[in-house]
Amino acid sequence: MNAEPPAPARRPAVFLDRDDTLIVDVPYLADPAGLRVLAGAATALAALRRAGYALVLATNQSAVGRGLITEERLRTIHDELERLLAADGATLDAIYYCTHAPRSDDRTAVEHPDRKPAPGMLLRAAEELELDLPASWMVGDRVSDVLAGLHAGCRSILVGSNDTLDGLPTPAQDGRVFAAADLAAAAELILDERLAPSETP
């Protein structure tokens, strides 16, 4: 009897928040013309892709759930985002979004299985794109992004200054949570971590 071929290796991924991580934050962005990619973001994505990471956008978009924009308009905005990234030599493997409108302002509260801090979008992407979650990272500007990554089994990086890591339990931060100034700095951290084992004699 012939042995079954080995399962294909799963790829590591970098999961990305959208607003204030990849693009300039415009509250409840409704017009694609208002979309601006943050400085250095496209270059960071291209470097991560060259290193073998899948790039997945995972974004809470309650503007749809609140009735402020339609899901069709959200897709138009994301089409424009992909166009702008491509113009700078960067691409995304997939875009996942959750339209649930939260009932509270607590960014640590799980109200919907897909809305960060819940890991639903990351888990679905891992299944559909055959991703290696323990070797993956979540990058975002809110503690909800950090928690979504941790809940999915990834390491997480908090970027910017919108939130702090003070509310996280210390064990969760042990080697799994980092902070960086922006996406470019986060990419450097990820790439340095990936190179570190091969540099050890």
C-alpha cells in the first residue's frame, strides 16, 4: 500500500488591523477617496511577503452594522486599498471583516465570534488559507487586536499609541506580546525574530 503524500506545509501569516495600522484612521470611513496608506506600510508588507508570510487584513467594521455604510461600499473601499498597495509593490492575500456593531466600549469584551478581540476572523483565515497560527503574528493599534492574536494562538504586536498593554495579564505577555512604533517597526521585529534561530550556532 502506497503511503499518503505528506500534507502541504502551512504558511505563517501576519494578520493586520486596518485603521491606524495600515491606513490613516478616518472614523467610519465611507469614501474611498479619503483612504491614505500610512508611510512605510507598503514597504513593510513587501518585506514580509519576501520572507514568506501570508498577509491577511482582519478588520472590525461596525460602520456597516451601524448602518453608516453598505457592505458594497466597504468592498469598494477595500478594492481601492488593494489598488493603492499594488501601486507601491505590495499585496494582501485576503481581507476579512466583521460588521457587528458592539454594545459597549470595552475592547476586551467578546460580543461576536468574529469581532476582535475574538479570534474568529483569524481562525477562519487559517482554515481557508492553510496558515500556521503558532508561527503567525497579529499587528494592530488596539488591545482588541492583541487579544485576537493571542486567542488564535499567534504572537501579537501593538503599534502606535492608541492603547497600552497594561490591561493584559502578565502571563499572556510572556514572549507573546510586543510593542512597536508602527507597522514598519513591527515588520522589522517579526523579521528579526524569524532570523534569530538561524543565527544561533
